[in-house]
Amino acid sequence: MRDLSVLLTAEQKRISGLFEERRKTFLKGAVIEVQRKLTERLASMPQRHNGPAYRRQMNHWAQEIVRAQLTPWFEGEANYARQVFAELAQRFVQLGNQFLRQLTEAGIAGLEELPEEMATDGNLRVRSQFYFHVMEETAAPASPLLWVFDFIRGFTGLQAGIARDSREFLEELLEVNSSRVQSDVEERVRESRKRLQAEINSMLRRASGIAEKALTRARAAHAEGMQSVQQALERLESIEREVRVLSSSRD
């Protein structure tokens, strides 16, 4: 049996890859959609001579559009994280319980104190820490030099440069916050996986301790000539070794 920590770490890596691919898929469609919505807003915007106000308005629209686009996707990713963790938890809890059953079936006296089989509801153990990063320092920059440039652009009717900056800001908002969503759900799964591993290890360490005591008593009985326990003893020793490997794993 491979080490439990290795198995769980490999599963975490696989899940992280899934989240990355899902973000890439989301961005492909989302970039087009948010740019379209910003264009619609821009078309309805009256001409202004106040360039700095024009920039603030465009960038705040960008914030609204990206937040609206991102929120339902974030909720979907959170639900997906719960689903993949529930599947992971079920598989590895069943693995731990399998060893408990093997110990129970070894037929050695003293194993009645083995812990009960684990159960899991599959819920993530930690709450989301995600919040939308508005990047206000970019949306409403305090640079006096940029303010002067924007004022000149507005006065001369050359707001195209401001609109171009806002489109770039729009995509940056989407990139940054979609990455934050991915990091949030990955961290929730990772931390929940660590806690699950600790729970399984705790159960297996307890089972290993009980099995060691049972082995000690069985060896003593065998030394006194009780040959009938030999087969059960060998089975228990094999299972106990596997349990010890699992229960000694660390993340």
C-alpha cells in the first residue's frame, strides 16, 4: 500500500490542474463578454470635456461589469470545490475503513477496542476568504501628471486613449480576480484535505496501537504452544504493517 500522504498529495495536484483549466475556459468567453458590455456602456455615455471624470466613470463601469461576470462563476467554482472534495474524502475514508475491517477480520482477541469506522459528510472544512479586488488605485489614480494628461485629452476631445486604458484595466481586473477565485477554492480544498488526512492518520494510529497490543498478547500465547493462532497472527502482522505505514504519513 502506497503512503497515504503521497496519494493525497497526488490527488491535490490533479485537482489544482482541474481548477486551472476551468479558469482558462472561463476567461476565453468572459473577456469577450465584458469587453462587449463596456462598449455598450461607452456608446451610451455623453461626450465630456472632463477627462479625469471620464476615466473614473469608465473604470468604475469596468469594476461593475467584471464583478457581475465573476460572481456567478465564483459560486460555481465553490460548488465544484465541494463536489471534488466530497469525492476525495469518500475514497480515502473508505481506504482507512478498509484497514479497520481487515484488522477486525484477523480473528485475534483484543481487537474489540478498535475505533469505529469513519464517516464524512464531504463538506469543506474551511470557509472562503475570497473578496473582489477593485484595484481602486488604478480605477481612480492619484497621479497629478495623469490628471493633467486626461484634462488635456478631455478638452481636446481625444478620449480614445482613456478608453483604451479602461479596456486594459477591465481585462486586468478579470485576470486578477479570476486568479484569486482559483487560489481561494484550491486553498479550501488543500486545507480541507490536510485536516481529513490528520483525521484518518489519527484513526489509523489508534488502530495501530491496539493492533500492537493484540500482537504482543498473541505472540505470548503462541510461545506457550497455542499453534492454532499462527495463521491469524501472520495475517494480523501483515495488516498491522500496512496500517503503520499509513498512520505514520505526514503532509
